Amino acid sequence: MAQSVLLTGAAGRVGEAILGGLADDHEWRLLDRDPPTDDQPGEFVVADITDEEAVREAMAGINVVIHLAGDPRPEAPWDSVLTNNIDGTQTVFEAAVDAGVEKVVFASSNHAVGNYETDERTPDLYREHDDYLLDGTELPRPSNLYGVSKAAGETLGRYYHDEYGLSVACVRIGNLTRGHPPIDYERGQAMWLSYRDCARLFDRCIRADYEYEIVYGISDNDRKYYSLERAREVLGYRPRDNSAHFDGEEQVVEPDT
Ligand SMILES: NC(=O)C1=CN([C@@H]2O[C@H](COP(=O)(O)OP(=O)(O)OC[C@H]3O[C@@H](n4cnc5c(N)ncnc54)[C@H](O)[C@@H]3O)[C@@H](O)[C@H]2O)C=CC1
Ligand SMILES: O=C1O[C@H](COP(=O)(O)O)[C@@H](O)[C@H](O)[C@H]1O
């Protein structure tokens, strides 16, 4: 069934991947501090997620929030992640609970667990003979202050679930690139998320029933050090792309079939 979905950070890359696959599948309200540059489905709210009143208004009539807005830079400074990623995310969760929203899907990151990639484990970790796997039950081990802000967002989600019964899915997104995996970047290839698998995964986050989940957001790459088991089991995610199917040449992934 189509859902009323509020998509924050809609003007960014992850928003583009989600809307590219799902524009016609749900009723969209898009929010971003940057206005749209082209035609978008549904209505577009230009607002900052730290603007509590604007965020509350944007929640009216919404079933599911996909919360992407934030500073995505691994090197982002503390003042920016504190404002945009931590304060902004708390504003979104609080407004969602007050508006009676059913689910919030939070865009977490590989950088929330980036320091599991120790000197002893890398670069083998990125290669097929290695079988080290993170499954989402491990504690955060952020690799930068941006990763700390994502771990904080996951913890905010835990709190709003336990305290208010909100369904929350935290998606630790790997490396989203359009058309083909990152080139000459083993780490990025192991955690590649194709545009169409991104849309599939977030569609399942919109539709599935869950309590509080942390899942990894990657394609079905031959070599992966993030488990997809939870995303498959609880959400019914069925990725179709695999970074191993690309030979380094630019190839265009066809739209969903
Ligand atoms: N692209 C990737 O591979 C990954 C992305 N993520 C997360 O996914 C989310 C989206 O990332 P991208 O689309 O790649 O980034 P992006 O920079 O392309 O998009 C982010 C969007 O959020 C908006 N935004 C930022 N701060 C805002 C605020 N305070 N109020 C309203 N809008 C605001 C920006 O205007 C932008 O349109 C981010 O939270 C990022 O941390 C996590 C892991 C990997
Ligand atoms: O969280 C994020 O992760 C991806 C991948 O990280 P990288 O260190 O391998 O580049 C990054 O591209 C994205 O901007 C960021 O939001």
C-alpha cells in the first residue's frame, strides 16, 4: 500500500536514488533547505531541520519519515554535525512522535562503525578471502566526528522507540554511487550501494513491520564485511547488484526491472 512519506534531505544524492526508484510508489512530501532544481513528485518544503516549527508542520498527515538531511561529510567539523546531524535529528524524531508518525527511517553510516577497520584487519577486510563480518549488533566504533553524530542518531532512535513505541530503522549506508561501484577503491566496492538497491532497501523500510532495527545498506557484493541478513530477514530486502560484476569500466545500471 502506498504510504505518505516525508523525505528530509530530498535534494541530495540518496534522495535522488530513492525518488528515482520510488517516485510513483508513495505519496511524497519532500523537505530540504535547498530548493529543488528540477521537477519533483509531491510537494516540496524548503526548510531547515533545526527549525522546529517548520518540521512539525511538515509532519502533518505523514505515516513514514525517511530522515536523510544532515552534513554527510566524513570530515565535517563538530559544530556542523552537532547542529545538523544531532540537533536536527532530535528535532525530527520529537516532531514525528508528536505527530503520530508510525516509522522513522534514519540514514546512518558506515562511519558509525569505521574504526572496526583496524590496521590489523585492513586491507584484507576488503578482499574475498576474508570473512570478517559486522552484523549490526556490534557497538558503534566511529571513525570521525561525523560517525559519532550517526551513532548519536541511532541512539536517539533507540530512545524514541523504547520511550514512545516509534518504529525505527537505522540504515548504515555504505558507499552510494550511480551506475557503477567506486573505481580503484576496494573499501568502497565492498560497501557499494547501487542506486536501484538503495531504492529497494528504503522501499522495504517504508513497507515492512519492525520495532527497532540497525541494518546495513549495501548491495549484494561478493566481498562484503557488512551482513545483509537482518535487512533480508526483517525488512525483506532483496538486493540485485554486486560490485564484482563490474570490471572497472563505466557501466550504466539499467532502471529497475
Ligand atoms: N551518499 C552516501 O554514500 C552516504 C550517505 N549517508 C547519509 O545519507 C544522508 C544523505 O546523504 P547524501 O544524499 O549523500 O548527501 P547530500 O549532501 O547529497 O544530501 C544531503 C541533503 O540534506 C540537505 N541538508 C543538510 N543539512 C540540512 C538541514 N540542516 N536542514 C535541511 N536540509 C539539510 C542538503 O541540502 C542536501 O540536499 C546523510 O545523512 C548522509 O550522512 C550515509 C552513508 C553513505
Ligand atoms: O557516510 C558516508 O559514507 C560514504 C562512504 O565513505 P567514504 O569514506 O568511503 O567516502 C561517503 O561517500 C559519504 O559522503 C558519507 O556521507
